[in-house]
Amino acid sequence: MANFKELHLEQSTQEWLDVRKQHITATEVAHIMSGYDSIFSVVQSKRGVGIQKDISNYPPVKEGKLKEPKIRGLIEQKFPQLLSDDELFLPQPCCESLDEPYFMASLDGYSNKADLIVEIKNVFSRYDKNWDELLQKGLNAPIPKKYGYYYQVQWQLMVTKAKAAMIVFHHSNDAEEVSADNIRIFPIKPNVEVQKKLKQIAFRVKEIMQNNLPVEPEQGDKVIVSEHTLPSEVSQLIEEYRNSENTYKELSANLDVLKKARQKVVNRLGQLLLTDNQTSVCTNDWMITRSMRKGTVNWDGMLRDGVITEEILEKYRSSGNASTRLTLKDVQ
């Protein structure tokens, strides 16, 4: 018997999105726990502050939605014992905690018979590197750690009180079809200590939302404000920058034309005067030379081939300097 309240919602619908704003979800808590998101950014999103980015047409997201039912079908074929006698497919319930109604989790699959959660992750068809890292490091690979997949499943276990979960990863180079051979499954059992930390995060978000409390941004957060709440000097400075930006772009366009014309002349002089052995020619008035520039370093290739590690690179990276930049969206 299920130990959660089922919210009869169809996932990815507007109704489902609206209900999620009234709860704290597995993805939100996991992203905060992993550091991918902050409490500030999650609260701003729930409050509808700023423009909410639509990623539904993002290729990895579209592919994931297309392949998820097929991957679930592979699991149903591979583990028919997960299905109850009256079930043809694994249910995908939207769950609300019986202990704390503010806690919500939407499952990719749930076995009533085994009291087991199924979480499905498709590795984008073009991301072979991510798949290789997953095979080598499992849930400690960069992508699972970045998005907090382990924390996401722990939250689902806590909300549903299920006995265990299996997180299923799939990858194929075909953008539409799935591969039964490229499935990796990681079993996960409840971790009380991790769930305790997730609860602390969730209760903090609940407190902020229900009491309409202010929340301070963290480093890296994008802060969106209304212009009418800002000092008048800000608007004056923005307009001053806008005028100078337009002038700068006009001058830069002319400068680019002059640069190309000048380089065309230099290239022709090089063809006329310079050879492989003769790389410098001069008169009393001018000199033309040819030198070879070093090519760029393929850092991704070096890391992939194990020539150098990211940790070693960071040891030799100099300290960064703070830089402030103003971008005007409507400046062409």
C-alpha cells in the first residue's frame, strides 16, 4: 500500500506546473543541495519574478521526453516482476508527503508491488563524454553530481517512504531510438542523514514562501528588480551608457572595415615579397614580416585523453580580477 498521497495530475501540464509552485519538489531540493541552484533562485522562480526560461525546445530535453517512455518500456520488459497483476505499465504518480503536504515528488515510475521508485535519466545522444564518465564514476560523475541526482532520489524516497529506488541511465547515438544494451542501473536505499539535510532546505523554502520573507541572493545569483524601485540616478546612467554604446558600435563597425582593408593590403604585400625562407623585407621607410602563431590548446582533448587533469590546471591558474559589464539588450 502506498505511503503517500497521490495528486492526480498529468506531468508537464500547466496544472502540474501550477501545483509544483505550491510545493517544494525533488528537483528543486536536489539542485539546492548540489549547489546547482540556490534558495534565492528557487524562491524567485516560485514567486514568478523575472522571465522564466523555457527549455522545452532544448535538444537534450526534447530527446529525453521522447525517449523516457521507451526507456520505461525496456525496464518493464527487463523486470516484469515490478508490475502488479492488474498493471500493464508502471504508474507515474505525482506524490505528496503524508507527513508534510508541502513536500512533493513526481515519479518517472513506481512499482506498487515492490514499493520501488524508478528514476529515468537519458544521456543526450551527442554527449558520449558524459556517458563515458558515468560508466567510469557512476553517480560521482560530473553530470549526476552537478544536478544532484542522488539527492533527487533520496527526496523521492523520503516523500513516498518507498523501500528503495533504482536510477536508470540510458544512452544511444540515435536521437530517437533507445538501446537495450546501453542501460545502467544504480540501486539506492534511503539515507536518513541525507534526507535530514534535504528537509532542512525544504522547510527553509516553505518558511520563506508562506511568510513572504525576503531572501538574500547568494554569489552568482541573478537579481531581477523593477526599474521604478531604483534611484533616478540609475536610469540616467543607463541612458548615458546607451548613448555611448550606440556611438561605440557605429565607430567599431567602421573600424572593422578599415582593419579588413588594411589586412588585405598586408596579405598582398606578403604574397609579393615574402617566401618560406624570406620572412622579413624592409626599406628605410617600412618593413613587412611573417611569423607563425602558436595554435590554441585543445584542453578538452587533453583532459579526455588523460594527459593533464583539471585539478593540475587549476593549480597554475592565476587569481581572477573582478570585472563589471553592462549589457543593453535592445542595442543592435
